[in-house]
Amino acid sequence: MKKHFCRTLSLMICTILAALAVFAGAASAEDSGRNFLGKPFPDFSATDTEGNTFTLSEALKDHEAVLINIWASYCGPCQHEFPYLNEAYEKYRGRVAFIALSSYAGDTPETIAQYRRAMGISFPMGRDENQAIGRYFNMRYIPTTVIVDRYGNSVFYQEGIFRNTSEVERVLDAFLGDRYTETAVLYGIPKDTSTRAYPVSAARGIRPEGGNYRKINFYANGLKKPFPGYVIPDDSVLLRIEIAAGDAVSSMGYADLVIGTSLKVEDMLDPAKNAFVYQQRMPAAADGGQFTEAVLYNMDTEEDPDDYVFVFLLRDESSIVNVVETLKEWQYTGVRWEPADADTPAEDSLQAYIVHVADQDGHPVGGVDVNFCTDTACFLKTSDENGTAVFEAEPDAYHVTIVDTPDGYSWDEHFEMYTTRKYGEWRIRIRKN
């Protein structure tokens, strides 16, 4: 989110976006003026938790690149990111050397070793002694990741987390292989161009997926719509995240303010449920936090704040008063609340299977032949100028594939998906070549 956009937002939303910028905003190297990119990274040595010495120049003798991650044990987003880095390390360990160095003075070799064991991390970890590496590139946030290519030059810099393993892989792939013959700086994570299908709804939403909860609506003067809230008496709640058909899936983010980071919605897909779901941890009752906020928003565009989905998650009934007082502190007037009916899934009103086809930039693609099959028959539908193909038929578990695309587009020929026996909507991403 751009800073000037906060002029149009409520104080409450601005506060949340500021928190996201601190904890998980991955600023591009291009925007932050990192003039060390494309230049030789200074050689350094570090001792890992096993007592081994890691030296950059030595690592580059038998690896095509080196990934350097700066972290700290107190950093919640770092902990969230490490499983993705570890998965990538297991795949690339013969080609890319990894080293994670803590910049926190309180992280001793013993505590780092304990952290590494607890997290099941395979790659070396140690300390950034005296924050020498962090000072070199004027590090502002953690985690921060730098990649050094086979020629010893800095080629990628990111402040904030990788939100999935695929992001790490797409970055590393840019510097590997025979086609990488000279230093080339990468500004930002390459877009995912794989063919994938995602469930969508008539509108964005966040709601508990079953369980014991009570819904409440909070009203205030000037609000076009109320802020929904859910009283969740448990330590965590499974949330269903719904995005609209017009949303670019890869751009949608979910803000978890309990751990202090923003996550990509596309990583929350549960194929068995045909839904995006997220296990949201509730604030500990002993912390006095009693409630948290969940936000669904487009991470890449400056959209109207009314398009955000903003939900309060309350630990107990007494937290209602805390939310009301907080809204008043955020300069809302006329704040009130009232009980609300439980949510009704949007797909219950559908009478067809609907597929929306778009490219990796989120632009709709017409003229795509989409095939719906059972064991006995197939039905071919073509997406219109809005990228939409509508299949009106009896409810069944249909096998869906792509048969053809217009010139200039392609798809993964192994792609397939299955509908549920209930009507629903999906968004399929194909590749604009």
C-alpha cells in the first residue's frame, strides 16, 4: 500500500497498513535505492551452529548462487518464512548455498542451535556478528534476503518474507542454469505463470468455517457498511477466505496481526474443501488482547478502502466493549453494535458452474475452450469477452480441462480440476506468452 493512500483511509485502516509495512512489507530493491545491486558482495565468513565456517567465496566455488537470510528469533514473520526456505533448500541444496544469520545480539550460538532444531531447519544458521552484513546494505527490516550470483555479485534484495516456497523457487531459477551467462539484477519476485484454478465467490469475505461462534455487527457514523465481528471462545479458529471473481488471485493478501504479517491467499487453498481456509490463532486471554483484526485486501493496487474486508475476532463477550472503545479511540463517532445472523455461503445461490479465465496479470481472456466431463459425456464451453464460461447442468463432480486458447496464450497441458457436486465458481489462470 502506498503511504499517500492513507489520506483517504480511516485512522484504523492506516494503523493496520503501517503495521504490515513494518512487519511484512517486501519493499523492492529498485524502490529502496539499493545501489549495491549488480556489484560484488563483500566476502565474509560466519560460524554456524555446528561449528563449521561458512565463507561466501568458498560457497561460490561449488554453487551457482548463495542465499543470505537475515533474521532474529523474536521475529514472527521469520518463523513463518523458514519452512518455505527450508523446502527450497532441500530442492536446490546442490546448486544454491543457504546461510541464515541472526542480527539480534540476544541470539547466542546455543539459542540459535535450539531454534534450528525446533524448526527442523536443514541449512546452516549462525550470527551476523556486529551486524556487519546488515550494515553493508543498510538493513531496515527483518527478515531480509540477499542473493549473490555465481559471479559474486548481489542480484536480489528483499525486505520482508517469502510467502510460499514457489516464490523462493521462482527467484532462484532466475540465476541458475546455462542460460545465466552474466549478472542480471532481479527487481521483485517473478509472477507465477502456472495454470491453476481457484474458487471464487460473488464478493470478498472472511468468516468462520463452522465451529462455535457468535456474529456481531459494529456500526459507526460515516461507515457505508458495518464491521462484522465474531466471538470465538477457542484458542484458534478456521477461517474461510472468499475472493471475488474479478480479483487477481496472486495479488490478494490476508493480514494476520497476531503474528504480524501478511500472507498470500492463494497459499491457503484446501482442495478437499474447495475453499481458501486459514487457521487463525486468537490472542491469548492472559495477554489482555481479547480481540484482533483480520483484513483481506489487494496487495498490489490502491483500491478503495470500502473494498477491503475488515473483521474483528473477539475472544469472549466482554471483548465487545473493548472493540467499541477502540473504535472510539480511532475517532469513530456514533459507535454501536448489535447481534447479526449467521453467514450463508454465497455459492448456495448459484445455479451453474462458472469458470473465469485470466492471465498471470489478472486480465480476463476470452476464447478459451473449457471442457466439462463426466464418465459418460463431455460438454465444451468457451469463455466470453469477460473471460467467463458458464456451464448449466445438473450438479455433479465434473472433470474440467482446457482444450484450447487463443494465439499468444498457453496452458499447462497436465492441468485439470474437479468441481464439487454443488454449484460453484472458479478462476483459472493461464499464461500470456
